[in-house]
Amino acid sequence: MTTPQHTASYYAASANDQGIRPSLAGDITSDICIIGAGYTGLSTAIHLAESGFKVTVLEGSKVGFGASGRNGGQIVHSYSRDIDFIEKHYGKEVGTEMGKMAFEGGSIIRRIVKQYNIDCGLKDGGIFAACTEKQLREMEGKKALWEAHGHTQLEMLDATTIKDHVGSDRYVGGLMDHSGGHFHPLNLVQGEAKALESLGGVIYEDSKVLKVVEGAKAKVITANGSVTADFVVVAGNAYLDDLIPKLQSKAIPCGTQIITTEPLTAEQQKQLLPKDNCVEDCNYLLDYFRLSQDGRLIYGGGVTYGAREPSRIESKIRPNMLKTFPQLKDVKVDFAWTGNFLLTLMRLPQVGRIGSNIYYSQGYSGHGLTCTHLAGKVLSDAIQGQAQRYDVFASLPQYPFPGGRTLRVPLTAMGAAFYNLRDKLGF
């Protein structure tokens, strides 16, 4: 039997924890069984374990194998659709309540990192970089919107001041979020796993769930064992496969690609990102980048449907990197990888319950790093009988993609291509 391995990313090569956890063997009981050892599952697990629950986590591969261990590592607040969109489509009351939660995920991350002394290189400061004047006006609107919902750590940057933060001629300005930030995402999720274990929680790796049996006590079945639990939390997101068909029809896995350069000199680092902030641009198919702890440039972007070979990833992302930083034309790329996130039709998270005791959260649509941690707190509260915030998320409609399993990928790709063209034309 082969031992599960992480994808060949910079994060896996530089991870703090290279250990292996056992797979589930035999039939056990637990208060809570969580499917998936990523951010959603571990945030839920930590919050429940802190309240005294016996928590068991089943991971099909390794802790952080999916998007939680492969992403850009940037704290970006709110949701993939912002608070004004939610209010317009689902009413002022829902928008207000979602606004109250929009900035909590980052605070949860910082609280867990500090409380459990997680070494993940957390640094403050994130920038939304505008490529056009239209995008810059939209950032002014975002600033006003977020400030109306209580977030005040924001600063507009013009064409001059953004160059104090980003050594590129691509941007006409941007929005600095001082409460944003960046870190090593795999080290965070692995640190969260150890935090859970310090609270008495148990994690089984290489324990893919084959079936979930509903009942007064749910039963979660793997190849070599089972967990019988009062509550189950389904947190597999884009790596859930066909385990819960009714969830799979509501969202589509999409890939994002990342490359990482060889270590840069101190002078190069200072030239690219003098204040060591993370950056994402304002395009629909956006680029995002930051420096690693050892001085590499991590640069990602784009959307794909299905995996790509590392050579194809580099050929897709490197031209974008050089458009932003042409001074890196002779710099070698050491790592290239892809990872899936789950896209919903309305680009809003899907939170709900199957039967009376099987909860789920999925479909963060590219905004998962903070939303996952918020979702864990919301699900934990709901399981403990405090369902007000859960009910707000659960009230959002969860539409299936048009065209079913056959047409949803090409239709979504066509939509993405349209928005990409609109960005290029400056509309």
C-alpha cells in the first residue's frame, strides 16, 4: 500500500510537519465525526474540542492535502460575492447579518495561531491592486462598503503610493487592508491539526470515507473501519468526489495554479515588495503574489478545469509574472502546482444540514481561507444549539449548475472567458 503524499509544491517541500498519522482501523464512537482535515474541518473540530466534545477527523489523504495546503496563503476578507451583492439579492437583513461575519475569519486565524503557537510565518498587510481606473473606483466603493460594516483598517493607494508597496508599473492604485496578511498555508493547517490533538481530538489519515449512513446516530464508513457519532460534519469541499451526490451537484471543482521562484536576493525582494505585503489584482481571473519566508516569489492565478502538468502551469503563469515583474526574466522557477477549489453558481458558500445531524459547508469560490475558519465557528455553534448565524448562511439559495454534470464545466469556462476578455478590454 502506498503512503499518501502531498502534491509536489513549495509548501510541501518546506513544511514543518512531515509526520504520518495512522489510518482508521476498527469501529469506534465519537461525539463528532468530521470528514476532511482542511481548514473547514479543523476549524470546526478545534471550536468543538475547546467546548469539551470528543472529536474524530477522517482525512482521505494527508492533513491539508487539498486546497488548504495548496492555496495562495493570503488573508482576504468578506466573501467571493461582497456584502452589497448579498443585500441586493437576498435582502437587507441577510446582508447586514452576513456583513457582521465578513471580517471574522481573519480574527479566528490570528487567535488560533497565537493561542496554539503555530509557526506559519504570519505577516500583516494585504493589497487589492487596480489595473484600471474603473477598478480603482470599485476599490473606493469597497472601502466605503466595508467601513459601513465596521471594518476600518483600510487605506486607498494612488498611482504613486502603491509603488511604495509593489515594484511594478501595472497598477494605477489600490486598496491596502492592514488587517489582511499572508502565511504558509500548509504549516497553518498542520499546526491546527496539532492544536486539535492537544485538545484530545483524533485525526486519521489515509482514511477515505466510502459511505455516510443517516440515523439518530450517523455512521461514517471507511475501507477498514467506521465512526458512529452524534453529529457529522462534511468538510471535503472540492475533494469530496461523489460521497454526497446532492452536494456534488451544487458546485464545480476548479483549479488555480501557482509557481514559486528560486530564492531571490535581498535587493530583489526589496525591489518587488518593499514592505512584504501580499497582493492580488482586481481582475475577474485575478493574479496574486507574495514573498515566502525564505525570499521566493509565490505567484498564482488563472482558473482551470482539471489538473495540469507542472511544465504547463509554468508556461501559463510565468508570462503573467513577467508582465508584473519583467525584471524576473532570468529567474528560475523551482516549483509549479495546481489545486482545486469549489465554485458555486452564486459564488457564495453553501452551508446546511442533511437530516437532523449531518452538517456541511462548501463552495467558498476562491475566498476560502477566511470563510472556512468562520464556517467552522458557525457550524460548531449550531451543533451546540446556537443556530442564529448558521441559519443566515443556510437561508442563502443553493442552486445546481445549469447543464448538469455534462455541460456545467464548458458553460462555466465560457463565462470565465467572457469576464477575462472584459478585464483585458478595460470594461
